[in-house]
Amino acid sequence: CLGYFLRMNPVMSGKCAVVLPETFCKWMWKLACSSFQVGQQCSIDCFHLLRKFIVRELDVRKETPSFGVDIDFLKKIRMGDLVSCLENNFGLWLEHGPLALSTGENDDDNGDDVEISKVKDPRTVDVYQLKNLFLIWMALFHRNLIQIGTDDDDDSSLDALVAFTRVGLDPHLYSAKDCANTCGEPLHAMIQKSTLALVRSATSQMYKQFDGSYVEKWLKQAANRVVDACSNLGAGDKDAADSDDADGDLPLAMTVKRMCSCELDNDFSLEIVLMKLNFATQALQKCLEEITDWEDKVRERTNFLCKDWDKDNAYGNPAKQALQHAMYALVTAEVGFLWVEDESESFTDNHPHFLAAVSIAGECALVGACVYWCTQSCSETEGPIYTTEEKDAVHECMSNIEDLCDGIKKECRAVIAYPHLRRTKEYLTRLSKSLGGTKGKSSLDKRQKRREQGSLDSYFRPSMSDPFAETQDS
């Protein structure tokens, strides 16, 4: 009866010029965000109604009498409330380090009574309600109704971003019943969109309260917090694909791949690019801790590739700033791949670490390439936005990465016996195809090719004068 009332009542459908009171809207909000199984259909109905109210901005007062809702209480929600909701209502695991699986017994192998922490049964996680929660939050984020703290030391937005990231790693939420069979998008896609909406909303509010330097500082802090939260999480369960990942490198690699997906579209913003770029580069430096002089190597390689750039016109030009970010990501990936290739004999012994390092370095390369391509395609200016020297530097860096991928693939032997090596080789093949369109596009390569074609010395080289010289009998 209650569900029929919510769906069929003419007042709820907006046909009457009334304002739904705050008490009733609060009841709908609590029911829509509830994780209890009782009244699930009513919870779904409340979710659809509330989301419609938020998206259509029916809380905004109009001069003419019309249907409206009083949802001012939603404007009092803070980022920290999202974390407590995920942790208390859905059992999100947020403590640092690996998750101790509950067996309900004590470990008496060593004679000591060591109690294993109890965790939430994954089958009880209501994925339907969790998706409803993310959709409502995304609607609130798009309107900037969930406010960030006004204090410079407030970390609630960082805590929320870490919580959203850990949702994608929580084994209970991913092994929950109906995780992928619910209608609409899968849970991991919902988490990605919620993360993007959170970053856009937080940075948009920061621009109004602070300056651009504060936003860049927040993005770097956010990347650092997420890297720290997703590192050293330990190996997976027994018989799982990551059961041999003793150092916990694969969860970090998976988070990098899912964070702010680098398949950028026309709606991409510089803040999203910086979030993905900072996270990928810091994760690569965390994964390859053996490289102690990252900044020196990246700076030296960047100066060599960009020595012919006109840096005077870079300041204040969004396209040039995006190009600098793209080059930083590409050069960081090149440095990482070069180290992996040089140390391949000892590096390939740890297969999970090898796969994680290659995957994270590949994400650095992809985000740099996507920024470069999307900046050109989305530009509204007539004519080329990059000079020949700038394009040559990008194409040369991409070509070097492609060559490094081909070299590292040769070190992936016995791929049938070692699944991680097979995954690494397959990923390198896909990455080479993604970057393969840039090989030979550099004007330096073209000029060298033309000089060789037009030279008589190259035409009458010894191999051409006597094509059977190597096969003649002595």
C-alpha cells in the first residue's frame, strides 16, 4: 500500500501546487539510503522520487505557485557524513592494511588465543541500496549541495575520496550477492562516476573559496592519500588470482586503472586530468621505490625532449598547460618502463610486482596520450594548436614507450605456466596498439627517411649492387 501511494499519488507526481514538508522528505531520504531489507520496494520508490526532485531542482522557490519540496536539510550534509554512512550502514573497510577475514574461531596454532576480527557477511550487503545511494550523491554533487569544510585543515573531502576508492577494493562489496546482476550500470562503473562527481564538486567549491594553487595542492594531497590507502594491503584469499601478491601491489594497480578513467570524453576537465595524473605518477613511484631520483630523471629527459619548445607562450595558455601535463605523464611512464627493462632479469621474479609496475606505467602513458589527443580534438581554435617541435617531442616519447613495451614483452616467457606474465604480455600488446599510431609521425623521422630515399649513395649501397654477395660460394 505504501509503495502504491508513493507511485500513484497525484501529489507525489507533481500535479498539485503544494510543497512537500521537510519531515516527509527526511523520511524519504532515510528510507532511500537504508541498507535494511525490510521495505526494499518502498526504498526504491523513495530513491526515484528524491533523485527526480534533486535533478529537476524542485526545491528552488518560484514566483508562480507550483509543486516543490523542502530539502534544505540535504544542504547541511558534509563530506564526512558520506564516509560514516558507508562505514556504518554498509560495512565499508577503511582501516589501513589487509583485511582480516573472519572465521568465527580462534587461531590456536601457536598456543595463543588470537581473535580474528569479525567482518560483515558479504551476502548481506545490499547492492541495490548502495547503487541508489551513489546515484543520489551524484545528483547532490552535480548541484554542489554537499558542502566541503571552510577550514583549510578540513580533510573531510579527502576522507570521502579515499572511502569512494576503497569501496572499489572492499572484498565484501565486490563479492556481494547481485553485485553485477542488478539493473543499470555495474557497481564499479557507479563508483567511478561518483568519484568523478566528487572531484568536480570539491574543486568547484574550492575555486570559489580559495585560489587555483589551493586546488592543485588538494589534488596532490588527494592522490597521496589514495596511494597510501591502497598500498600494502596484502595478498588475496587462498586460490584467488592475487594469492601470491605478498606486497599488495595489484590492488594499487587496479585502483589506478579505475580512478577517473583515462578514456576522456568532451566533458573532461583539467582537474580530472590532474587527479588521474597525480595518482598514476605517485602510484608508479610507490611501486618502483628502487628509483630514488625520480624527479631528476624525469626533468633531465623532459628537458632533452622539449629543448626546442617555445616556453614563453606557455603561461596562461590552457592547451600548452595540458601539453606540459601530458609530457610529464609520458616521460614518467618512459622512465618507469626503461627501469623495468633494464632490471628485467631480477624484476620478473616477482610476477605480481612486475604486472603491477607495467600496468601503472601504462596508465601513466595512456593518460598522457589521451590528454594530448583530446586537447587537439576539443580545441575550438582554427589551425594547429601545437608547433612541429611540440608534436615531435610527444611522438618521440610515445614511440620510445612502444619500443620499450616490445622489449619487455620478450622477457615474458612461459606465459602458460605463469598467469601474471601472460596478463603482463597481453597488457603490453594492447598498450603498444594504443600508442602504435604515433610511430614514424615525427617530422625528424620523416626528414631522415626523405634524405635516405634521395641519396645516390644509399641507392648504390653494396647490398644493392650485388644482391647475391652473401650467398655466393667462396
